[in-house]
Amino acid sequence: MSKPTRDERTATGTEELRVQLEHSREELGQTVEALVAKTDVKARAQEKAAEVKEQAVVKAAEVKEQAVVKAAEVKEQAVVKAAEVKEQAVVKAAEVKEQAVVKAVELKAKAAGVAHQVQEKLPDTVRDKAARAVGEARAQASQAGRVWEEKAPEPLRQKAAQGARAARDKRTVLLVAAAGAVTLWLARRRTSRGGSARS
């Protein structure tokens, strides 16, 4: 094998130098680009701003979703509470109405007993006036009852009707008891009059 000539070695060395130089230029270009990218503050700020904006959008969506869920929970709780309060109000109104009806029946029985006693002692003209006054009072009470039935809510009217039925059932017992008490009182009174008349 023959040794390469001096020209061949120079050509090969020149070619290697050219390749090395080209490779060094490419590396230098990449290094310069990397340095420019690192020193490009505006581009880096835009990238950071875009990243922050994306995070803010994600966070806002999460907060909005949580707010919607919480609002739904609060609304549901409010509906349940309103239903409870309404039910309690209806029950309380029915209780009050029933108590009022019972009290009215009791007062009516007492008034009937007192009216009967008074009627026995009054002259006919006064009895007639009292009868007219009682008729007017009954008419006014009936009218007030009709107004209440027109204005009261349906559940309240139903509860009141139940209470009225119960009061009517008890009314007979109350009237019998009141009549018995009046009869007993009158009997005692007559007995005491008879005893005082004899002496």
C-alpha cells in the first residue's frame, strides 16, 4: 500500500476542517438561539401570562361550579324549611280554630242558660227586643263565618271543618250538661224561695 501524497493529505485535512467548521457553526447557531430565547423577556412574560391566565380560567370555573352546587343546596334547604313552617302554621291555625269553636260552644251553652233565666224574669217587651238582638247577632256571626270561609286557605278550612265537626259532636254533651246545671240551679232557687216563704 502506498502512502498518500502530500496533496491528498491536505485535501483530506481541508475537508475535515470544513466539516468541523460547519458543525461548529450549527452548534454556535443553536447556542445563540437558546441564549436569545432565554434573554427574550417579552416572550417569556407572554408565556407566563398565558399560563397564569389558563390557571385563572380553570380556578374561576371551579369556583363557579362550587357556587352553583352551594346555591342548589341552600335553595333545597330553604324549600324544605318553608314547607315545615307552612305545615306548622296550618296545624297551629287548626288548633286555634278548634279551641275557638269549643270555647264558642261553651259560651253559647252558658249564654243559653243565662238567657233562659233572664227571660223568665223579663217583661214580654224586653223579651221581644232580646230575641231580635239575638237574631241579629246570629246573622252577623253567620256572615262572619262565610267571610272566613271565603278568605281562609283551603288546608286551614279543612282543619277547621274537622274541628267544627268534633265540636258539634261535643256540643250535645255540653248543652245537656248546661241544661242540667241550669235545672239544678233553678230547683235550688225554688227550694230556697219556698223555704223562705214558709218562714
